Amino acid sequence: MPDRERLAAMLDLLVYENVLLVWRRLPFGRYQLISRDGDETTLRALHAEQWATGAFAVYLALVDQGRINPRMP
């Protein structure tokens, strides 16, 4: 079972860094993610955690390569 607080923190950071436009928790353990392009995805908590972990890893790789500059110091 995913840790809701950890998942929320990762999703909040992805919103802050403009990877996601917005996210919200839905009933029955689901999450709705809306990308910068306006694509909506509804995932169960476990899949949302996997998605966020992958997106976060890609984001950190792009920062490490110097391809993007993070807003957060």
C-alpha cells in the first residue's frame, strides 16, 4: 500500500516544478493527474505512486544532465 503523504509530496513537487498541472485524490483510492498538456489520467494509488516515482526519476535525470533548471534550489 502506498504511503499517501509521500505520494502527495512527490505529486506536489511535480506540480511545483511544472511536470504536472494539477493532481487530486479521488474516492476509492484513486488519483487524477493532469499533465501540462491537459491530458487527464486516473490511476489507482499503487499505479499513481509508480507513475510519480518514474516521473520524478526522469525529472532528476534531466536536472543532473543540466537539460532543465529546477525551480527549487
